[in-house]
Amino acid sequence: MTSVNRLIEIISELLNKDVKAEYAEERKGEVQRIALDVSKIKNFGFKPGYDLREGMRNVLEWMNAKR
């Protein structure tokens, strides 16, 4: 499972910047946790094309190109 904190850590590393999370008060009705299980789709032959870090790098490069 990948946490928001882990995503921030990866983004910080990829941007070579000290990115900090801003934590706020919980909002009424806010979802506390979402967990997805991709193991069943693998039974149909699905294989991810990228690992998380590589995918995040691709997204950040795309975002920079759109500026």
C-alpha cells in the first residue's frame, strides 16, 4: 500500500526539492482510507507498464512540458 506521505517523498526526490505535506483538520464525511487490490485483474494477464516511481516521473515530466 502506498501512503500520501510516500507519494510526497517520491515527488520530493524526483523534483529534488523539499516538499512538505500540509495537514488540515479532518472534514466531515471525509474518506479515511482507500485500499485497492489489483491481484484479481492480474488473473486476466494484466501487468503494470510502470512502477510507481517511474509513473510519477512520467507525470511530472508531462506536467512540466505543459507549462
